Amino acid sequence: YGKAGGIASESLGSIRTVAALQGEERSLKRYDENLDEAQAAGVERYTRVGFANGLMFASGNIMVAAGFLYGGLKIAKEIEDSTDSDGTSCWTRNDCDSKGSDYLTAMFSVQMAAQALGTLAPSFQAITAARASVAKIL
């Protein structure tokens, strides 16, 4: 996009010369070609970014679904295993070892930790850029 902007700036800055030499069509063609290149690069880049964002949000939702499924199955198994002959279970006696709140706490703690790790990416990019600069200097 910078090249296209440079061509536009150059053409507008010397509009009298461009008009005198009848270079309007040539300048417009050069501008359009560079604009098409920039658009293609932008579409490719942001398609990848959109796909990565979609995967990130999907992974969070899949993790929540897996956490609810695992926790629900564990609690259901404990209730089933603790059922007495009279039909009472740990659920009715309120003495189950597993609680839904324990599974929710664990699940959201893992999710928050994963998000915190995701915020480290800009730092890694800065370190990588710094290492590349040092390599050029040395």
C-alpha cells in the first residue's frame, strides 16, 4: 500500500509535468497495479489472522465443553456409586467429594492461564526482532 501511496503522491506532486506529458493513464495504471498487490497481500494475511482467531476462540469453547462433560460425568458416577439401598446418595446427603464448583474453578483457571500465556506473544516477537538486529550488527 505504501508503494501505491508513493505513486499517488509523486503524480499529484508533479501534476503539471504528468499532464504535460500525458502520463495520467500510465500513473493510474502503476497505482492500480500496486494497489492490487497490496490488496492481495492484505487478503492473504488477514485470512490467516482470521483463521487463527477462529481456532483460538474455538479451542476455548471446546475446552469449556470438555470440562463440563468431564466434571458432569465424574459427579454423576460418584452419585451413582454412593447410592444406598434406600435410594439416598451423596447428593441428597450433601456429602459428595466432588462439587461442580471445583470443576468450574479448575476449568476457568486453566483457561485464564492459557490466555495469560497468549499475551506473551508480543514479547517473543520483540525479542526475535532484537536478536535479528543484533545478528545484523555483529
